[in-house]
Amino acid sequence: MTKNKRNLLWLFLFLIVFINGFEAGGYQASLYTIGQIYDLSVTNMGLFASVELFATMLAPLVLGSWADRTDKIKCILILLGIQGAFSVLIFAGNAQMVFILGIFFLGLTTSALQFISIAALAEAYPISGKRKIGFMTSMYALGALVSPLFVNFYLSRGISWKTLFVALALGSAIAFVGTILNREGSGEISSDAGDEALGTGGFIILGVLLLCVVMCIYVGFENGFAFFVDTLFTDVFKSSSGKFALSLFWAVMIPSRVLVGCFSQHARKILIISVIAIPVTTILISFMNSAGAVLLLCVPLGFACGAVYPSVLATMLKYSGNKKATATAMITVSTGVGGVIFTALTGIMAGFMGVKNALAALAAFFVLSIVAVITLKRADKLCEKEYVK
């Protein structure tokens, strides 16, 4: 009975990550309407968006070590309570400052819940954790894909823009109750032979930092592409297919991440293939003169992008030791840094050299990712020394 309870924990950890993707995509889809409600200029809308992004970057720095010192399930329950409370606050309040405060804490809690849930999954399921992480990251992509459709559905019917936050509060409550009911139990017990791959040795900071480089560049590229692909289709190709291309880009990430979960034992190989395939495909896009050709290329590009995050997390387990939350937090911070810097850089480069050339230049940074993945062999040697001790 206890074992069955523990085995259901993964379901609610998956739900938490789905809610995070749902919140991110829903807020992005709602931003224009929120700007109209609060009479915001485009600049102020950007500042509204940056409040959550800042909180997303801050959370791992503040809460990473706390999660490793404390029972992770307890941390998750506290954060779910805060997330639900501020979702209700945004729904109930009308003042602009109430919304800003609420969205800051939503950014803080969703970011923390994501990296702590990943760490909790790895600890609770030492045998199947690497496989489950691939499935888990696909839940974020699924949430980000579904939420804009949900937002469009109720806004087009004249329903309040605050409906998103009702849905978030409800999701937080379900995840809270499910986590409480399934927090007890022994879970899986790994064999000694699998300990090295699961990261039960020392914390190899070189390995984690190299993976941070990969994620910084990848998320920077993902944001740069996602924000400017519609501009590419509209301004360069005079096509209205940009939003469909973006949806396609996100949609193919879901099966990609599921497949990485199924073949998690080959995570390093998948990672090196992905960081090579992304710049190659992007450069091909920069040479295309047809909107249809670029639309087709969004499929392999999204598939390669989708594989990066779960591959990084599965590879990270080997280097994280007993500091899985800290390692995941470091990677989460790097994603925030990449998102801010490279998205801004893409806009600046697009102004100087055009969108196609800007995306090609952005893809060139993957040379650093390729070098970082190759250099992981050095981290492997340090890892082997830890196990010899």
C-alpha cells in the first residue's frame, strides 16, 4: 500500500511542471489584454513581463540550498500553498500593484517548484528517474502549448482575463492534495551498480557548470527564435504563418522529450547531436526564401531543441551527488540569464542585420555548447576519482 502511494508521486510532480508551463504560456498570451486593462504602453508591458522573469532568476539563487537542506516534498507543499494564495490574490484584486506583487510571487514559486520537483523526482525514483525526467520536461512544453489556446478560448467569449489565475489556483490545490496523499513510502531502491550514473557520489561542479553553459545558450536561442519567428514570417516572407510556425516549434518538443525519456541512457549522445543539429538547421533557415520551407524546417529545429533540456538534466544526475536541488537550481539560473541576454541580443542584431542573419548569428553561439559537451569528459574523470575514494 505504501509503495503504491509513493509510486503515484510522479504523477503530481508531472502536474506541477505542467502548471508551470501553463502559467508561462498563459501569461504570455494574456499580456496584451493585461496591458489594455491597466492602460500600459509597450515599454511598460515589457516591464510587467520582466517582473516575473526576474523572480524566475531569483528563485534558484535564494531557494536552491534551502531545498537541499530541507525535505523536498515539504518545500513543494509550502511553495504550492504560496502559488495558490497569490493566484487567488490576483483574481480578487484590481490594483496594478497587487497584480505586480502577485505575478512576482508566481514567478518565484513556479521557478522554485520546477527545479525542486525535478530534484525530488530524481531522489524518489533512483531507478526510473532519468527516464521520468524526459517525460516530466515534456509536461512543461504541453502546458505552454495548451494555455494560449485556453486563454484565446475564454477571451474570445468575453470571459474575464483573470480566468487564467483561477485555473492556476485550482491546479495548485489539486497538486497540493495529491502530493500530501502520496508523500509517504520508500519508493524505488537503486542497486550499488547504478549509483554512479544516478549521482550518489560527490558534487562535480565542473560538470554542472558545463551543463549550465549548454542551457544558457540553448534557452537564449529558444527565446530569441520564439520571439522573432513571427516577425521573420511577417516582415521577411510576408506570410501570416508565423504563429503556426511557433506552435509547431513547441508541439514537436513534446514527442522529442518523451523519446529522450525512453532513451535516457544515451542522454549524452543525444545532447551532442542536438547542439550540432540546432545551428545547422537554423543556418539552413537563414538561406531559405520560402515561408513553406522555413515552416517545414521548424519541425526538425523544434525536435532538436526539445531534446536539450531533458538530456542536460539526465546527464546532470551523474555530477550532482547529494545536491540535486542545488545543481538543478544552477541550471535554472543559467536559463534565466540566457533568456534575458540572448533575447535582447537577437533584437539588437535583427535591427542591424535583419532577422534571418540575426538568427544565424545567434545559432553560432552553439559552438560553445559543443565545446562544453565535449569537455564533459574531463568532468567524468573527476567523477571517477570521487568513486575511487
